[in-house]
Amino acid sequence: MAIADRADAVPTKGAVSRDIFTTRLGVIAATLGSAVGLGNIWKFPYLTGANGGAAFIIIYLLCTLVVGLPVMITEHMIGRAAREDAIATLKKLAPGKSWWLIGASGILAAFLIMAFYTEVAAWVFAYIVKAVQGAVLSTDPAVTEAAFAELITSPVQSLVWQWVVLAFIASIIALGVSKGIERMTKRLMPALFTILVIVCIRSITLPGSWQGLEFLLKPDFSKVTGATVLTAMGLAFFKLSVGMGTMITYGSYFLEDQDLPATATRVMLSDLAVSFLCGLAIFPAVFAFGFQPESGPSLLFITIPAVFSSMPFGQIFMILFFILAAIAATGAMLSLFEVPVAYLEGTLNWSRKKATVAVLVGLALVGSTAALSNSLLAHVVFPGVGTFFDLWDYLTSNILLPLGGLFLSLFAGRVLKWDNIKTWLTNKSTLQNEGAARAFYFVVRFVTPVLIFIILLSGLNVF
Ligand code: PHE
């Protein structure tokens, strides 16, 4: 990301300067670095498969548009207005009130997301090695399933790979090179995009792929329940990294003349594009080779090797694919890890090293429950949710992030005044986007919070 120290441009408290992005494109790229990750490559396909395909995608799209996007604009807007972290932003804009608790819940959410996200990243890292060895390259579901099962049912492999991921992320943070890594992530995004297009072409041209396309395009709403809709909304929050204050921090680095609604819209569209490409890469192959669309979290890992094994230079492409997936995951994890670290540093005045080590140890402990979910802890099952792995996922995507989004939209629609919002979104009337600002205000006031509330209650079976 293109960051420069422009203390002159942005006044902050005391003499402390705040880095801000130097270009408009830099802002979008950095935000995408957090948004694009395993959510696109792993979660979107497996949830789509498990929830019936096209109907789920349509609900997810609607949630992204009327829930995720307005919450993202809210976060960017208040972040840029206050130029502080999430908690300080809400304390500054609503002094003496409890709105800062959204930031506190965000810290918990970031921590719990990391607890299972690092395990999925662990699988991705392990698959780089498996790809190099060539052992998983097969179009036979039995072979690829066995290879994945061997990894996740081994307590040693699951734990060690998670520790590798944790140590990798912690060293990037402790060395203070996160910005360099983010710059790299941004450069490699086009490479990820390109390889996805190649995989899509292979997948779509497989004999029997049409069934997969039909699955993605022909909606069947008959199986949609309240829980399905909550899952789709949770995915929308998770995908855009919103509902937990991460985007407030990003907003605090934005340029004064950045068009916020347009930026958020571009981020959303790019993120959706990557997700859809992943869907197009996976589902035609799922049907062509006889995999199960409802395989759950294993879907990516058992299906994608089959696609690679049926194309020229497949092994090289597979190595590249998992390296790029690991890099995308790293970008997202850096934005997650930074949340509790920044809090311990800023509020408790800990040194960066001490804060990083504390979060690392905490994650190794809590994260191990996710890592061992398919082996030593497989017998621990939470009714209606699943293993520890599923629990952390469910608690964050389906409860904490929607609650964060609910309160953020109430804050924007009920606490902030239209005059302020108008000034912030039109950049003091220097932009011709008052229509977009008005549309945002209407949706965030009357649509977003109501929808989140209803979807949460019906998804949790309250009615
Ligand atoms: N959006 C990221 C992904 O899709 C995950 C994430 C969620 C990152 C919340 C930061 C905050 O992988």
C-alpha cells in the first residue's frame, strides 16, 4: 500500500503524525488486502455448496449490497472523520456514551476469527507442500478426500501447521514489516486473479461441467430457511471485514478527498468478482468429477487438486495457486492480528513485542481447539453448531459481526446528524455525490438495521 507520512495533511492529537495513503488506488488496494482472503477462496464456495447454490448466492448478494456495503461506508466515514482507532473513534464521536463497545466486541471478534482462520491458513500452507510432492494430484474423490483427511485428523500436523502460520504472522508484525507485506499482497492480487481465470476456464470446459453452472445459476428457494439467510448475511460481513471496526481503522488512513461511497462500492465489486471466480473454478469440477457440493469446509481442498490434475502443467499451477492463496490469507490475517495487538499497545501501553507475543500465545491456546476439532476434540460438539472450529466461526460471522453491524448502522442512522454525514460523504460538497450520500443515509437508517435485526432473530430461531 502506498503510505507516506503526511503529518501536515492530517491533524491528530499532540504532535503524533498519522500515516495516510498517498493515492486513491492505494486505499482501494489496501482495503482489498483485508477483504480478499480465505473468505473468497475457501468459505464462499463451501457455504454456497452446503446451502444449495444459486439461491444462497442471490441472498448473499443482497446482504452484501444492503447490509455489508452501508456498514463499510459507515466505518470508513467515521474512521476518516475521527482519525483514530475503532474504540477512540466512537468515544470521540459520542463522548460519554457506550458506542465504543462496538470496538471492544470487534477486538474479541478479531481474536476468535483468527482462532479458526489460522487453521484454514494452516491447511493452505500444508497444501503448498503437498502440491510440491505431487501426492494430492488426482481426479479421484477418494484419493483427494483421503489426503485431506490425513492432514486434519492428525493432531500433530494440524497443530504444527497452525503454529507455522502463527509464527509467520507474528514475525511479520513484530518486525514491523506489515506494510511491506501489504504492498506485496497488493502486487500479487492480479496474479491470483489471473490464475483463477485459468482454473475457471479449465473447470468450465470439463465434460459434465454444465451441472455445476446450473447449480450456480438456477436458484431453488424451496430449501432456504432463516438459518440459511443468517449464514449468507454472516458471510457478507466476514467477506468485507466489516462489523468489527477494522474498517474504521482503514478509514482513518483515507485521503480527505477520497470519494467514500465510490471506494466502498469498488472494494465490494472486486471482492465479489474474486468470490464468483472461485465459485466458477470449483463447482463445474465438483459435478464433473462426482464430488459432493455439500462437503463443507473440505470442499476447496478436495476439489481443486482434481482440476489441476486434469490440466497441462497442473502441478506447477497448483503450487502457484496455494502460494497465492497463502499470500491472500496473510493479508487478511495481518489486518485481523493487528486489532488486538494495536489495542494492547495503545490502551495498555505495552510494547509491540510484548503485545505480539501475548496475542500469539493466546491464539496458540484458543486456536488449538479449532486445530484439534477433527481429531482429539472431535467428540466435543455444540448442539446446532458443531465442533470448536465451527463454534468460533459461528460466534463471529453469525453473531458478533451482525451485532457490530447493527449498532454501527444505528449509530450512523440515529446518532449522527444528516448534516455531518452529508459533509463527510461529499467531502464538504466538493464531490457531486449527494445522491449517493442520500441513498446511503436512507438505507442505513431504515433498511440495514431492520434487516440485520430480523435476520438475526429468525436465524437464531427466536421466531
Ligand atoms: N475478509 C477476510 C476474508 O475474506 C476475513 C476478515 C474478516 C478479515 C474480518 C478481517 C476482518 O478472508
